[in-house]
Amino acid sequence: MSVYLIGEMVRVAFRAIWANKLRSFLTILGNVVSVGSIITLVSLIQGINDEVSSVILTQVGADSFMIDRVGLVRSEDELERTRNNPRISLDDAQAVRRFAPSVSAVMAESRRNGTIGYREHILERVRIQGVTSEFIRFPTFDAERGRLMTPSEVDRKRNVAVLGWDAAERLFGESDPLDQNIRIEGVHFRVIGVSQKKGAVFGQSQDEYAVVPLGAFQRLFGSRTQLGLRVQPADPDNMITAIGESTVALRIERRLKATEDDNFGIFTSDTILGIYNEATTGIFSVLVGIVSLALIVAGIVIMNIMLMAVSERTREIGLRKALGARRIDILWQMLAESIILSVLGGVAGTVLGTTAAFAFDRFAPVPASVHLWSVTLAICVTVVVGLFFGLYPATRAASLDPIDALGRSD
């Protein structure tokens, strides 16, 4: 089929659509709503996935893994088996350093919510994080203003703190927070740095926190606070080796027999992301499937309208055949109208869905991310819908006998 014939079919199709503007609008309305809903839903799902992935990578790190008292629990039986696991201790951290040669850094940390104050300003339920001196080896810690704590300050349990961006903003406003004294749980700490802004997740700020030496943290909340270990392999490509050596180190430290299970948990960011994706993929697939049913309804509407158009244009089709139009020409002409109607609805739905996704991202505490592949897929699906549901009406039109068609129309 030549380019000229394709262009002529498209021109005739647009002319037929324009001649029945209201009917054409009502025909594509189903596609507009269904495609718009799919684009919005997929954008929200992608936004949530991107946000959750970012948080997990920030908290755990892409090139490190966590050791905790309890690992990732998936059932009540697993939870019951881990109830009596001993707490993670600094001796465990030392054992990993000693017996895991592929590990370059081991940081012990603990977290609690607490109160931070500066003069008359009070922030409640702020995340207080205590860390050991190895924290500077992990890229998740930074100081946009000022500096990070030195290993000497951490080892000597100095009352110094690095604030999150929002915590500093809310406490000090336009004033310089560096070298100012704040109160953490009523105890004075000197601010030496402010971390780079990380933003919010589902409307919850990720920048309301304070990082302090672990020893100072334990003076505030007690030495029995729950510890976790963050471990960094010397080579990120040897993550599995580092995990294996750390497991052996902890089993030696805890004197576990070969027949006994591990009484600690080890997990990476990939482990958490895998469980999250496993838990949500089914739910998201069902939601997209339900919304996609609207496309089938829209396709049925297109088929019915095209059947009506065939009945109304019987004389036109008969005349074209009498003048030499072939069966395949009529078939492609009707298919072109069906596909163009469907694609017009898809394009309008894509614009509507993209606008809705950006509105959610801008004005609601729900992230949305419009990906090019989802827009491309939506347009391709509308082409398939137009082709599939337009095939039967097009076949009916192409099979009309020109003499009978002209006779029935008189």
C-alpha cells in the first residue's frame, strides 16, 4: 500500500469523524476515561515504587547490608522462632571486624524518637540516631553545611550533633545553626553540621533527625537500647562473600552449634525490595487489570458505533465499490476510521492521565512518576483496541455487494 493511499485513507477517515463530531466524541469518551485511569494508576504505582526504593536504599545503602536481632519475618512461625534471639552488641560488631576479611567497615547504630529544643522552639518525635565512628565510611551520611562528627568525637562520646535539614530549618529558621547549643531530651548538644535535604515520603519528612555519637545516645536512652549493625564490604561485587563471612563470624561469637539456626538476621536493600515487590505486584496487577476492563468496554462501544456507521453509509460503500474500490480498500478504510477514533481517545486519555498524575504529585502526599514506556504502551494498546474491535464492522462493510447496497439505500 502506497504512502498516497494511506494518506488518502487517513484524510477520508478524519473527514467522516469530523462530520459526526458529537457521535465521535461520545465514541472516544470510553477510551479517554480508561486510558486516563490507566496512565494515572501506573504513574502512581511507579511513583510509589520509586519512592520506596529510594527510602530503602537511603536507609540500608546499595553497597552495604544490615545485621539485626531479627531478620525479615514473613510468618508467625518465623516470628515465634526469633523471639528469644539475643540483642546485637558491640562484641558482635568486633567479631565481624575480626573474622570477616572482606568487610571494610562495621557501624553499630541505634534509633529512638525524642524531643529536640532550641530556645522556645520544640520539636517532638524527632528521630535520634546514635552511631559509632565508622559512620563516616557510609555515603548515606553527609553534611551540606558544617561538618560530620570526627571519629575522636564519637569515641569520646562528645555531645555533638548533625541535624537533618528540616530539623535545622524548624529550629533556627534563617539563623545559622552551626555551633549553636540545642537540647536533646533536655541535654545540651552542640550543632556541628546540617545534612543535605532528602525530601518527604508520602508526606512524611525524611529530614527531621539528629545524628549523635552512640555513647552520647546511650546516656540519653540507656545502654539497653536495641542495636543494629551496618556492614560495608571492601568490594561491592563481593557482597555475598562478605555476608557469608559475617554469618560465620557471628556464629563463632555466639558459640552456635552446626545444628543450630542463626539467632540473628542479615538482609540487604535488594532483599527488602524483593519482599516489597512480591507483596505489591499482585495487588498492582489486579488494580491495572480492573481498570483495563474499561478498555474492553470502550472497544465494544467503538464496534457498535462502527456497525452503525456501516449501516448509515451503505450507499456510499456501494457507490465506491461500483466505481472500482476493492474489498481490501473498503476494509482498510473502515479499519482506519476505527483505529483513528481509538487513538484519538488514547491521546486525550494520556493527556488527562498525565495531568492527573502531575496533580497528585504536586498537591497530594502521594508520589507519581510518568514513564515514557507507559505512555507508549497506552497508545499502542489503543491501536490494538481500534484494530480488533473495528475488524468485524470493517469486514461487514467490505463484504457488501455494490448492487444490493445501492438497492437497499434507495
